[in-house]
Amino acid sequence: MMRGQGWVLLCGLAASPALAEEDWLRPTLVGEVDYRQHGSDVEGFDGFTLARLRLGAEARPVSWLVARGVAEWALEKPVLIDAFVAFTGLKDWRISLGYNKTPLFPSAHDEHLEARAIPELSGLDQAFWPRRDLGLEVRWTPSTLPLETWVRVGNGSRSPLGNDNQHPALDTRVDGRWGRSAGATQSFWGARVGAGVHVESAFDRAGIGGTGPQGFVYYRPPPISGTRTVTEAHARVDAGRLRVAAEAAAAWERRSRDTDGNPGTPREALPTMESQGASLEMSYVVWGQPRSDGPLWPQASASDADALETLRAGKLPDGALELAARVERLWLGRGASDVPPGGSRSGALAVRWWATSFLGLGAAGYVQRYDTAPLEEPDRRTSWLVLARTTVSFH
């Protein structure tokens, strides 16, 4: 059912006579193959693994309408990633309806995941980012002001099939942007500074936990019920080939419990749980073109055609080479006397060679120090992961 719904928007457009125009349908394919070594067997399997296989398409029957459907296949069951329609016919406005990324956290929202300087999302994004949601979103980028704003009303359930209660979720984000971040692609410098907030009503749902780069959950929070608020602030500066990005987040999650088994009677209120986190990431493009403000990875100075000619000559293309490092700190499950707190200190290093606009190779290393040991290994508080990755990406 989920796979079929991922294509329902595109199927509706397929019957339109406007689709006779050339190049109206563009495929999407993202494939990533890893070789991994974990610090512990309980955190994952070593060896080769298929990290991602995303297949879908984007339709543009007219210049002011976009429809996109994408599913992830590198799991036990296919999972819907994108299913939305976007209207861009009004100057400075973009209106989208469907299942898509929520706007908070630019490191998670603004870039394609496979194009990141450090392959996997930060622990901050893993914990605090609301991820995807089904809803209506409006983005405003006034041509007369250095602003970019998002307002989204959705279900808040992270499901493309509907809501888990009767209450909607609200996401807002406001950014100031200058130089390269404002569309001046040839500018030496660029800056983006902003903040966002996510508010929803949860019902007996898991709170904010700690997750490692490959999905291992090292801190499991208790269920939450009631208002859940996540705030974030971010700043990013580009200077030539160098990029420095900082993000910080805080969350307040209300809790309650049913003491008599009767849903019609008031629940007992429990102490509110609080969590915070911060990350700092630096990346440098050794050769090739610097990163732009868009979702793609750094491009080579030469074209793909030149790269293919170089390969035919038995040589490797120059591509673009990028180095990156990240440090972060999480404080989880604070402020509630009945909840054991958790958190972690983390660091990561990566080198990525973007051979062409569609092929990338890289290696990365991650290390984490847990505040409290995970349930699976009560005597261990340190974790590490090393991976080598090959990426193919067509958008």
C-alpha cells in the first residue's frame, strides 16, 4: 500500500495531455554500497552492505508544477521517502502538499543525504530532526529581502498514511542569507543564519533518544504524551573552499500515564523531559568547485564528458576532493527525576572524492563516548565505526 501511494501523484499527472512535452519526467536513483567495521557486534554487521537504494521519478508537466515520488528499497520492506506536488507559479512562493522533509535543521533538510561531506546524519539530527511528514508547506523567498522562510502544517506522525491522533503539527523556520547562500554562485563568501521550531501533540510515543550513525539506539527514552516542542538554531559560513556549520537544539516533552485503565478519566502528569544538543562541522574542498547552497555535492572543474574521456584514456578524472570533520554533544532525558539521563560526545572524520556529478567514493570514521552504557552492553561506553562508501546518484 505504501509503495502504491508513493506513485499516486505521478499517475494522476500521466493522464494529462500537457505531458507530451519533452523531458517532463526525470528518474531518481540513489545507490550506496558500504564496507563497514563496527566497534561492537551488537551495533551492526561488518562487511559489505547496501546502505541505500532509492528509486523514483520527478514529473514537470509544466514549468510551475512539480510532482515527485521516491521509495527506499534497501530495507526489509519498501519505505516511502517522497510523495508530493509542489506549485511554483507565484513569484517568491512555493506551495507543496504531500509527504516530504520537514524544514528544520539545514544539514538534514537542505542537502541530499548522499551528498553530505560526512556520509551519515549527525547525532543531533538523528535525535531532534522531525524527519518527514504528511502536510501542507509554504516557502517564501522574497526577491527584495535576504530571507527564506518555511511554514508547514502536518500530521506530526512521520507516517504517509495519516495521523495517530486528532492534533496537527506545526513547523516554522526563518533564515537570513547573504552572498553565495543567497544565489550569488560566483561569490567568494556566503552566510546563512536562522532558527526553527516544531510543535506537536504526542500520545504515548517514544521521546527523543540517542542513535548512532548507523542506526544503533544507545539511549532509549520513556514514552511521552502531550505537547512536544523542538527548537533549533543554525549558522553556516562559506569562505572560498571552506565551510563551517554549527547547529544547536533543545526540546521539551511532556509526559503522563494512565493509572486506572479508563481513557475517559484524566491521566497522571509526570515531570517534563528536556534534551539539548549542539554540533560543529567543518569541510574543505581541496580541489574542484566549492560547495553551493543547493542540495548537490561539490562539482568537478571539468565536465562529465571530459571525465569520461579521461577514463577512456586509462586515467582517473580529477573530480572534486573534500575533507570534513565534526564534533557534537548531546544531553538527553534531563529535567525529570524519574528518568535516567543519557547523552554522548561524538566526533567524525571523512574524505570524499566526487569523481563526477553522479559518482562518489569516500571513507569515514566515527567515534562516540556514551554518558551511560547501552542496555545491550552495560560495561561498554565507547563506540566506533569505520566505513568505505561508493555512491551513485541521479536526480
